[in-house]
Amino acid sequence: MNHFISLAAFALFASQFLFIGNFVWSLFKGKKAEQNPWRDNGLEWTLPNPAPHGNWEKIPTVYRGPYEYSLPGAPDDWYPQSSKLPNDREPAPAPAPAH
């Protein structure tokens, strides 16, 4: 049993070289990720990298919720919540603060 555990430990140690090699290769030779690699609808993926102070230069207009996928009329399965589709209505104005 001791011999088997020792061989398993060496195999586990050797397999870490695959991870390290893949990490180093991806760091220097891998392709750069696009702005929204997971095709998420949320606003955080519309920010430039690095984000400016206050996140946005101009606050974006939101037309739908962040989890609305497969919208009728959308060109893809995902569509950012700050992008307007032809059949979208204008968002309701924010309520006035109560005094």
C-alpha cells in the first residue's frame, strides 16, 4: 500500500506540470479574451477595462433585466440590457424623490 500511495503522489505531482505549462503558455501565447467572453447580459460587461472612476462616463440606459435571454427579435440568444432592440419601449422615468 505504501508503494502504491507513493506512486500516486508522484503522478499527482507530475500532473501539476501540465497545469503550469498550460498557464504559462496561455499567459504569453494565448489569444486575448473579448469584452464579454461569457455573453452575459449584465451591465458590468459593457465597462472598459480598466473601469474609469465612477464606472461609466455616461450612465447607460437600461431596457431590460440582466437575465432575459432568448428575446424575440434579438439577433443572438443573448443581448445586453443596455442595447435597444427595435421593439423595445423607452424605459420609464425614475420616480421623483419623496420629501
